[in-house]
Amino acid sequence: MKAKQPSQRGRATPSLRSDQGAAVRRWLHGQALAAVRIRQAAAERGPDPRQAVAEALSAVNALAEMGLWPGPRDPASEAAVIKVREQWVRIQKRAMRARVR
């Protein structure tokens, strides 16, 4: 009786490994070329406000789904928001006083 050889199933032979490596390199090269063509076409078309808004809303929705929206504000932005709110309060009070007179 002949002794059983260990199964070679699932193991890549050196030639198969190099073929797969070449295929991956070709795929990556094709992806890079496609990205260049997409950027060139977008540059030729110019900006598309509708697309920009759609992508921004999509990003916001993705962040909201992940529980990351709204994100934390940095201290400088928070201070600016507080300042604007205080200014609006003064403007509203002034407007209310002008209506009463």
C-alpha cells in the first residue's frame, strides 16, 4: 500500500502564488489608471454643486448612522458660536424694543 501524502489543498504553489501576485499588481495598476481618468474627467467637467451637496449629505448621514454626528466642537469654534448667539440676543432685544415704541 502506498502512504498517503499530506493534502496540498488550500496551499498555493510557487507558480500559482506568483500568478496571483501578478494579477493583484495588474488589478492595482488598473485601479490607479481608472482613478486618474476619473479625476481628469471631473476636472474637465468642473465643479457640480448638486454632486457636492449629495456627497456632503451622504457623509453626514453615514456619521449619524455611526453615532458620530454631530461631532464634538473644538474650543475655538465653540467660543465663536457662543459669541454669535450673544450678538443675536442683543439684536433681537433691540428689535423687540423698537417694535414696542
